[in-house]
Amino acid sequence: MDTMRDRFISTTTRLLDEDPRLALVLADISGDGFRPAARAHPDRVINVGIREQLMIGVGGGMALTGLRPVVHTFASFLVERPFEQIKLDFGHQGVGGVLVSAGASYDWPAGGFTHMAPGDVALLDTLDGWNVHVPGHPDEAEALLREAVPGDDRVYVRLSLQSNEQARPVDGTRFTAVREGRGGVVVAVGPMLDPVLAATGGMDVTVLYATTVRPFDASAVRRAAGRGSADVVIVEPYLAGTSTAAVNDALADVPHRVLGLGVARRELRRYGRMDEHLAAHGLDPAGLRGRIGRFLGDGARH
């Protein structure tokens, strides 16, 4: 199976051929993959080198001319380093674009903390009007990218090497119920679905699958929680607690408890492997099962 980043490159290359409004701005990352596109469309495929603030500025400028910019590099260099330019050159100027990241929270641990971005979604959450997609499979990444490109809004697509075994239908708006139960609700975001399903095997819980987290599908959480008191766990592949406020808002009119699981703030200073980072943050099936089971208690047991 190809990776989400592979699929992004092949899909965007085709879209550049099909849509004369589409432009691509790079900062060296994935440059080799886009060489054919750059040769075919030298006026719409721009590599600014390792100048990430300029990359965002160029994207915002292209949007002002009526183009639809897709801007791409590692998440830490796409969201964190040029955050002021995102705030001003897209948000303040009132233009749209599609930011597509690679690397996620710790896809390349050998790159060190400079190449890790567990706080990217939380950081974008401080800005108005951003749609955030977190696909869990290359097919979903392609579908969400194709959904994002024709519009004029501001979109962030977060790609990762971590992937679920199978793709599921996505529409860029709604959470979908993968399993139904009565002992609580567990929302699995993007590539956390397979670990959550493995962790909750035998538990009497509803599992919702989310690939679009902003806007947050509050109605899906309310329906799954029912009319009484509610216990909700949200498992995200980035900073723990990023979406707990959204869950609280969704359930403001009913008694409820919320547990947000994800990447801890504590920095892990040994490079390690991705699976070791998942286990260290309690995001592997064993870690999730223990934490979800303790929170939901007897109600989640068959």
C-alpha cells in the first residue's frame, strides 16, 4: 500500500493537469516527487527552498490573484515555524488555501523534535475558519484532498505514515459509527481507529470514526451519547486534549465526563521508533485499553 504522502503527490500531480486554478508551493520537501509536475507547470509549481515563512507568503499571494494554492512540507515547518504568516497571509487577508503536511507527531523520530508536531492542530485551533482533516488511510487522504481543492476556504490536511488497515467512506464533515454499544462513546481520530478498535474489543461501547475534526461534528457525539449522562473518550494522534473543549460544548446540556487521550506534553528525548512513541504515550492498543477501561468502568464491560 502506498503512503498518504505518496498518494498526495500522485493525486496533486493529476489535479494540476486538470485544474488551471490550482497551484503548488513547496519548501524542498517532496520536491523529487513533484519534478514531473514542475516540468509540466513551471508557472504553478513553485519550490521556494527551505524558507517556510516565504512559502506561506507566496501561497497567500497566489490566493489573492485567484489561484487555489496547495502548500506542503513537514507539519512542524508548515504550521509551527510560519504560524504568523498563516495568521496574517491567509486569515487576516481573508483568502483560502490548502495546507498539506507530512511527518505528523513523530513519523520520523530519527529527525528529532524539530521534525515532530504534536501541537499543530491545537495551534491552528487558535485561528478562525480553518477546516482540519486527519485521514486514516491513503484512500481517505485522496478523497479529502479532492474535496478540499475546488473550494475557496482554508483547509489543513494532516498526513501520517501511521495508517488504518482499511479505508472508510469520508465526506469531509461527519463522524461515522463503526461500532455501537451502551457503556460509553469513544471517538477515534484518523489513524487511531485501528488501535481503538483493538483496545475496545469486547467492550460495550460506541466507537465513532472522525477524519474531519474541524468543524467538529457535535451532533454525532450527541446522538451517540444519548439523552442521559454521557461518558466520552476522544483519542487523537496529536496533543492530548486538543478536542475536549469541543466535546464539552457538544454535551453542554447534559451531565457528562470527557477523557482526552493523545500525545503527552512531556518530550520524549530518545529518538526511538514510531511504535515506541505510540506505546510511550499510551496510544498502542494495550495502553488505550487500560486507560479507556479505567475511565468507563463497569458500564463498558459486557
